[in-house]
Amino acid sequence: MADLCKDRVVIITGSGGGLGRQYALAFAAEGAKVVVNDINKEAAEETVALVKEAGGEAIANTSDITNYDDSANAVKEAVEAFGDLHAVVNNAGICRDRMFASLTEADWDAVVAVHLKGHFCITSHAVAHWRAKSKAGEAVDARIINTSSGAGLQGSIGQSNYSAAKGGIASLTLVQAAELGRYGITSNGIAPAARTGMTEDVFADMMKKPEDGSFDYYDPANVAPLVVWLGSADSAKVTGRIFEAEGGKISIADGWRTTEGVDKKAKWEPAEITAAMDELLGKEVPAQKVYGA
């Protein structure tokens, strides 16, 4: 066992499999005590068993992250089992992919509930715990690690619900970082590219495991080291960032920025906007293309 996260207590949502399971194993390997949250009890317990087999400490928690009251139990059980809480990794997610013209209200609500509301619920209770400690004069060194997506950062054809939720998560991360630093809490986001249950159908050919034994670029375990570092004490000075991680590459998603603009210094007439728009767009650095466009 290494000790980058020795005795730090971490909740990881959706860690019954995929990326979340790899995060749990990696955190435990660095000395963290892990709360494996997954609505699938059997999957959560499988992850716990793997952590323990490797010599780590973990408990299973089946709180529904979309239910505000139930999600409080994840924080409660973390503190009861391990004495404190230091990080929340919001990882759980689902897809209900449809072209926008075919998207149903149920498709929209399900994805927004799990991703966007799911990021709110457990984190809200964790922040209440940390803020109370801070106000009581105790030192707090806490981490929120959110999961956005390339779809949220630049859009993805057939995923308007998912893209909207993931874009909201990116903005949420910025606000959390700005508001919560006073309590000793950082907030960062990740946009991982990896082979998981959510990607194996859509990107099956691109993300398949190489048969020749070469570097497995899309192995979800490749993302875990960044997430573990963000949950550690070493990351205390890093907040309000969205990191992209795939293969062996880590980059920062450089967000929306205001351009120089065109300023008439007076009220525009509607007919004047055409020329102004030609000038404005001529100076623009185009955004990355929407996935699938």
C-alpha cells in the first residue's frame, strides 16, 4: 500500500463497476478508506470485496443519489464507519440517448436526475458536514470531484440531455470552487474518456481492448490516478478546474471566454448587426466541433 491518501475517507458514487470501481481500488491502494456507493447492492459489495482482497478498507452504501434525504446516509455511514469524510467523487451516471426531436420528458428527467441532481445531493450533505467543522474551528482539507464529459464541454449529437447535464456539472464545479474555498473545500471536475458500460456500445470498436498486449488506451484504470491525486492533500491549491483524461494524457478544458467584441458605444440598429456580426465572427476562435457533427 502507498500513502498518498493515507486515512482519507472517500465516497465514490456509482462505484459498483466501470470507472468508479477503478477509482475505489486506486484510492484504497493509496491508503484511503472508501465508501462504495452504488444503487446495485451486489455490485457495490463486489467492489468492496476487491478492495479488501487487495488489503484496503471499504464499506458498501446503496443510497439513492437522486433522493436528497437518502443520500445523507452515505455521508452518515462514512463518518460512522471511518470517523470523518475528506472527499466525494461524483461518478454515477446513465445514458438515455435520443436525437432531440425524439427525446421524451422521461429521457430528459432520468438523465438530469442522476447526473446533475445526483451531483448535488450527496455533495450538499458533505458540504454541510465540512462547513460545520470549519465553523467549529477545525481544520478542513476536503475535496469535491465532479464528472463532466466532452459531451458537456462541446456537445454531442444524440445526447442533448446528457450534454446539458454534463455542461451544468462543469458550471456547478466553478461555482462550488468560488464559494467553498473559505471552508477548506476544493472542487474540480474531470471529463474522462474510457471504456465503460456507458460507452461500450456506442464506441465499441474504437475503445476495444488491444489484442496485442500494447497500451490499453481506453482502460478506465488510466483515469484513476488523476482522480486519486485530486482527492489527496497534494491537490489543495488546485480548484475550479475541469480536467480531461484519456489514455496517458491529462489536459485542462479551457472554458468559455469573452472575446474583444464589437462596441458601437451607442445603441445598435437591427440592420447594422449584419456588418457587426461579420466583424465579430471574423475575429472568433471557433469552438471545437460538437461530437458527431
